[in-house]
Amino acid sequence: MKTIFSEQHRLRDAKTELYGGELVQPFERLSRADIIIKALVESGLDE
């Protein structure tokens, strides 16, 4: 699987997003990216 990520992605750090008419914590956020990157590295799929 190809994974595309750079440190520039960290510049997009929204605090809220609109969902169902309410402001909520974003679903796509830096902490989720960190979890995914860590899992890719640990599984050897981080190329």
C-alpha cells in the first residue's frame, strides 16, 4: 500500500469540523495520522 504523508500535513490542524449541524472534534486529525504512521512502521509497511 502506498502511503503519502509529509511533515507539511501537520500544518492542517483544525480544532473542529461541522458534523450534523454541530462543531465536533475532527475525525481526520494529527493524532489519528500518528497512530496510522506508527502502525505502518511497526508492521513494515512504511515504505
